[in-house]
Amino acid sequence: MEPTSSAVSAGVAMGAVAATSLLPGVNGDALIGAFAGAVVFALQAKELGLLKRMAYMLISILIGYLGAGEVMTHTGLRSWTLAAFGLSATVVTLALAGIDKIKSFDITSIFKRGS
């Protein structure tokens, strides 16, 4: 993908997030924090294809936005933006690492230890 088209895509996405954050009932701070965290994930996940990164970005934004309140409750953070950013930036990475661990888990190792 050309740098110009990437910049245009990023601008359009940020514009959509900014416009959505202005809607009634939407926590704009959490939405912008979740979007920023998802962008950080997408930028570091260069080994993934574009479609996978976009899908993971959407999941990351959704979980970051919806889970920011829980993060604030359990960590003492007072900023919706920081809570959503942190959760959004880490949730997909942790999920993918967990899936890899599950795939490589050898159930017979449980029985070998007990012998």
C-alpha cells in the first residue's frame, strides 16, 4: 500500500472516530483512547496482513471502549482515555498470545508429570 493511501485511510478513520465521539451517549474520551490503542497495536503488528490488522483493530477498539470502566474500577485510573488506550493496546496481543499457548499445549504433559 502506498504511503499516501495509508495516510488518507488513517485520516478518514480518525475523522469517523472523532465524529462518532460527538454523538449523544458516546463517551468520546474512551472512544478516542480505544482508537489510539488500536492504532498502536496495528502499527506494531507488521507481520499480520492488512485485513487481519483491520479486523483486530476493530475488535481492539470495541473491547477498549467497552472495558475502560472496568479498568478504571480495578486500577484506580481516573482517565477514560488512558484506561481505554491501555486496554485497547494490549487486549488483542494478550488474546493472540493465549491462543498460541493453547494451540501448543500438550495435554499428555499433565499425565507425564504425575508418574
